[in-house]
Amino acid sequence: MSTLGHLAAYYHGIHLAPLRDGHEVLHWRPRVPRFDRVRVREHTCECEPLTYEFCTAGGVAFIRRRRGEGKKITLRETEWLLTAEGERLWTAILTGWAC
């Protein structure tokens, strides 16, 4: 029986598809800590200075955008959405239909 542990060591996150013509431009808001704990369910690859995180807390979801490196990191968020709508938005970002 083989394991896939060796593959996990090389996995570093999802890469975004290129932006598509007619993509949705999202309104990114300053980070507002509304909950003590937020669960990051998925995230994009950290090999780029711009990453996205699909977050949930208290039955709602939002996308967090992290730009920069080191001490110069800027965090912005989408509005808080019902989880199903957050999942739709996450898929749109990953596939190049929103940024």
C-alpha cells in the first residue's frame, strides 16, 4: 500500500487562472475582525506576493486578500456572505472571473 505523503511535501497551494475578459472587479474592504476565530478553508499559493484565502466564521464566509511580503503586508476582505455565495465567489477568483 503506497502513501501520498511525498506528494504533500511538494504541494504549496492553488495557482490562480489568468484573468478573463469581462471579469468582475471586487470591492475590497479594510480588514475588520468580527470573530475571535476564523477558519481558512482554502488558500492560494504563497509563491506570489498576492494570495487569497477562503475564510469562514459563524456561518458566513468571505475572501481575504493578502498583498506584499515581510512586514509590508496589506490585508483586505470582501463583504461577508452566506457560505454558498462565498464559495461561488471563491471559484470565480480561482478561475479568473473575479479579482
